[in-house]
Amino acid sequence: MGNAPDWFMYFIVFWAFVLLGFMAIGGFFMFRKFLKVLPQRDGKSKLDWQNYWVDRSREMWPEDSKTFLERLVSPVPKAFRDIAKHSIAAKIAQVAVESGATEVTQNHCIEGYIRATPKRDYRSLVSFLEKQGIDYTPYKHLLNK
């Protein structure tokens, strides 16, 4: 069983780094998910609140608002789209319910979409809204917070 060729040793080291990188990336996303299920001060987790708002507003969503939500989440990569759609829908539902509306409107969708988007993504959010021809001027103040 003599010595392994040098290229084989480099190959093993390369794959060790690749696997370590994949585990680090996976761990990062698992940790983020873990943080979402930790209870907050009120005893409910962020995920519990999202489910609450989605369930509470289930009957309030007309077809055109559902279609508009699909349009809003279209730039999200397909692998993350369902999760993003759920969290954005929860924020939209919260906005609609807290405003006393009986139905989720396009205005609720725009406001909830902006509120659900992290600040670091505001530039791409504005770009997307402008590209789609969606008027967000009544909610520009939300982008300055």
C-alpha cells in the first residue's frame, strides 16, 4: 500500500474544505430557524405569531390579493419562496387586521411587504416595485425608518 499520489491528498483536502463550507452554511440557516422558534417576552415565538396572523386572516384574502402576493414574492429564489411568502403574508395580515379591514387589499399588501422586508433589502425592494409599476409613494416613510 505505498504512498498516495500528491494529487489525491490535495483532492481529499479540497473536499474536506467543501464539506466544511456546506456544513457551515447549513448550520447558519438551521440557527436562524432555531432563533425563530425561541419564545419572546410574551411567550410566543416569531413563528407562532406568523401562524397566528395567517390563520386569523385566512378568510380575508380575495383572489386578486393572493395573486398580488404571488407577484410580490416572485423575485425570491424558488427554494425560499414558500417561507418568504408565509412571513410576508403574516405581516400583511397583521397590517390588515390591525387596521380593522374586512378584506386584504393591494394597499395592505404593499405596506405589509415593505414592513416584512429587512432594511438591507430596501434597495432591491424599491427597484422591484418600480420595475413592476407599483405605486409605493404612500409608504415611502416606512423605507426611511
